[in-house]
Amino acid sequence: MAKIKKKHTEGASRTYITRNRALKKLQVSLADFRRLCILKGIYPVEPRSRKRANRGSTKLTTFYYARDIQLLFSEPLINKFRQHKIFLRKLQHALGKDDLTKAKTLDQNRPTMALDHLVIERYPTFADALRDLDDALCMVFLFATMPIINGNVISRDAVAECRKLSTEFMHYVIHKQALRKVFLSIKGIYYQADIQGEKITWIVPYQFSQRIPDEVDFRVMSTFLQFYRTLLGFVNYRLYTTANLVYPPRLDEVLEENGAGLGSLRVEAQRVEDLIAKRTEETEDKEESANASAESKEMKQRLQTLNSKIQSLVGKEQQTPEFSAVAPIADEEEQPKGMFASHVVFLSREVPRYSLEFVVRAFGGKVGWDQSSGAGSQYRENDSAITVQISDRPTQGHQFLNRTYVQPQWVYDSINAGRLLDTSEYLVGQQLPAHLSPFVEYAEGDYVPEEAARAAALAAQGFEGEVTSLKPEDRDQQQDDEEEGGVDGESADEDEENDDVDTQVEKQYQQQLQAERDGIPFSKSEHAGKQKSTKGTSKRSRAEREEEERQQIAISMLSSKKRRAVNRANAEAYKHQKDTNALKARKAKLSKK
């Protein structure tokens, strides 16, 4: 007789586990379980059949993979949570008995929790960490501008560390000139950088006085922040060491107190002496640990096989063909500089210095600002080396003739366009063009704004350089040259079109002559021609109707599942076309006004 299987030992009830059963198995509280899942990267799942997964019950609950919960049994953080609870109990007991000496001793020996092993566990390679860096940067940049909340939820040390980590990351982007796109939105400023082949996008909030919402649970966000701070610290260390930079960069406390911003950190390259000393220490340690007898055996084996290797290499050199000389690849230091490399930009006190300083320096420019905005500026307003001054006031009290006054949007639009744009549309006091998002990719049938179409046309022409160097008469001359060049290329098409027109006119003339011979008046012959044309249109509309009927017959022959998919796709296409037409009509209505 076969063995009788018990219920709920196979299938979905074995694959999934409810949250209550996971809490009983782990013997932790709900708050500790949430922290543990956030730090380990374990998320709830939705089974196909909730009734089977919940052992026949239809009660609403949260499910997890049983295999993920099984991995939490060997997690050392559970012991750390229990030690922290014991510490809080002892501290509360000492404070209740008014034993301040014991409470102070306990506070000095507060248990700490390290998350280094979680970073290595969740991101085995550095590319995985870079690929998942978007959320970490958004969270760190958000809390870098947050006020302190209740002292325990968001502490002063956490805000200071977030500000330090974000500044270090921005300095690396400036050093490598890795910034690619910038977009100003209502939520904040979007940045995109290309770091070691990975595109990283994050958002930075505007530095306004913030109102802390009551409906947000900052305890959950602080748990995410605790892990992201550890992750970004590892990433910054790896980026700085691979770029041969000293980590952590040196902090100038005087400039930091005076609001220098990015200028408070001094990024320095590692000295050659330090690198040599580090390498020699590593080699000495390896030599001491290795056995001398094993090294002698390896050297004997190498000497025995050396003669055969030399002969094989000589044979390969004789067989190799000769190639033409190839230009050597430029080093990172010899790469072309950014678009603002030849400009010195001065920032007025009303523009966002925290963003413009980072953006201009990321493209090789030099930046100065007003003393009221903070310390650390290398240029004053009356410096003759300044070429561009960014201002957001409608009028200027005094202007220097050797510089151009533009609005801040010129910098961001130039970065997204990949070249310096014409400053005539961005002068102080003028109405600015639309600031389009560089992250939008237009597909066929989408509504494309006029500014985007014009920018795409300029990019297709392959124009590079400063647009500001072109005068209006130069642009007119350039358009004339393009028109003259296009005549030769399109002459064959125009000749064919002219031949078709001539044949049509000749045919119409012959028909009129035949009508005169038959005694038909001109009005009736014209009416007959119109009837013929209407017949042609009716034939075309009949052909279109036949094509629609053919498509409907083809759809009706499909299965019900495929038919629903086709109908859904057609409905989405119709809705998309309807929205596009609505945008075009709205644009036409606004242009008429």
C-alpha cells in the first residue's frame, strides 16, 4: 500500500509562507522582521492561487518565498537586534533607578551593527552595485538636504554623512567628466552620468525650506538609508581608488562652515611614492609567506621550459605580417575637455549655485560666485577673465562689456544638446524656449514639439561648435548655400514631375478639343471630369473598406486570446493617436492666439 501524503506538504503551500508563520519561526517582532527584509532585499510575492498557498484559507495576508525565509535563520543581524533590545532594557532600568554612572557606561558601550557583509552578499560584482545605485543616490541626496527629525529617526550624524557621501560622488563625476544629461522638473533636478559603461540616473531636490509630511514613515526610510549609506561608501571607495585618487578626500573645515559647498573637499591624486610603498609591502608579505623550496622548484621548471618558449615566440614573430602604424589610444588625461573648458562662468547670488557649480565644473568650466553665496570663490564679479555671467534677474544694474549675460537654462539646454547653443534666446529678460526632457525618446506617431524637431534637425546636420559665433547674415548665407546644393541633387526628380504635369495638361487639352468637336459645352465637360474624379475617390474608399473587412475576417479567425490581444493593441494605438491629435490641436490653438 502506497504511503499516504499529508496535506500542505507539496506545491504552493510548501513554496510560499505567510508573514505570521515567518514571524513565529524566526521569533522576531514585526518591526525587526521588516528591517531584516529591507536590509536583506527580500520582498513580498503574489502566488497564483492564494487559497492553495494559504492552505485552503482565503484570508488576506502577505506571502514570502519559503526559501528566502529559510536563509534568514543564519543571519547574524538577528542576534544584533536581540543585543540591542537587551541594551535598551538595561539602559531603561538604570535610568529608572537614577543610576547615571551605569547609564553613561552603557551608552558608551552601545552595541553597533555593521552591514558590510550584506553589501558583498547582495552585489557580488562591482557592476551589480553600479547597476543598482540609482535608488541609493536618490535617497542619500534627499536626506542630505533634510532637517533633523526627533533626533532618533533622522540624526545629525546621518545627515552629515549623507552630505559627505553625496559630495564625494559629485567630485568623482566632475573628475571623470561623466555627466551626460540634466533636466529641471517640479520634483527636483534629474542627473544622468555614465560611469564605467553604466548609466546612472538620480534626482536631487531643490534646496528650499521643506515641510516634513506626517503621513511618511521615516523609520522605514531610515532603514533603507542605513543600507544605502554603506553601499555608497563602498562604491565611492572603489571609484576613487580606481581613479588613483586619495580616499577619503581631505575636508577643509573652515570652508565647510562658511558654506563653500563642493569647494570644501580637496580631491588629490595619490603620490607615486605611496603607491610604490604599498606595492612593496604587499610583495614582501607574499615573499615571506611563500616557501623558499617551492620557489626554487618553480624556477627550475621555468628555466627548463624557457628555451622552447623562446623558439616558439621567434617562430611567431617570423610568421606575423606587417601592419601599418596605428595611432596610440589617448589616455584619460589626454581626452578632449568639456564644452565649458574655455569659459569662466560667474554665478549671481539668485541662481542655484549648488547645481550650476556642479554642472559647469563637470564639463571642464571654471566657476566663480558672489561672496554672499558662500566662501571659496576664485573669481570676483569684476574679474576680467569672466566670459559668461549667469543671472536670473530681469535687469542688471551694471554690465561688463567683455562677457555675456544669460539665464541658467542656457547651461542645461547646452548640455542636453551636446554643444553650446546660441545665447540670443537665453539673454537676461527674454522669454525662454521650452525646456524639454532629454530622457524622452519619440517613437513613430508621437507628438514631437517644435523645439525637439528643430534640435533633431540640427543634430542630423552634424553641426558642431559654438552657435554664438554665427551672425544672422551668416545663417542666411548658409541657408542659400544649402538651397543651391540641393538643386543639383533634386534636379532629376523635378524633371520627372514636370514631365508628368506636361502629359496631364496635354491630355486635358485633347479632351477639351474632342468635346468641342462633339458639340458639348465647356461647363458640361468640366462637370463630367468632376464626376470621373469622384468615381476615382469612391473606388479608393471602396478599396479601403475591403481592406478593413479583410482585416476583420483575419481577426475573427484567431483564437479568443489572440483576438483580445489584437483588439487591446488596436485600442491602445487609437488612444495614442487621439492624444497626439489633441496635443497638435492644442498647439495650433495656442499659436493662433
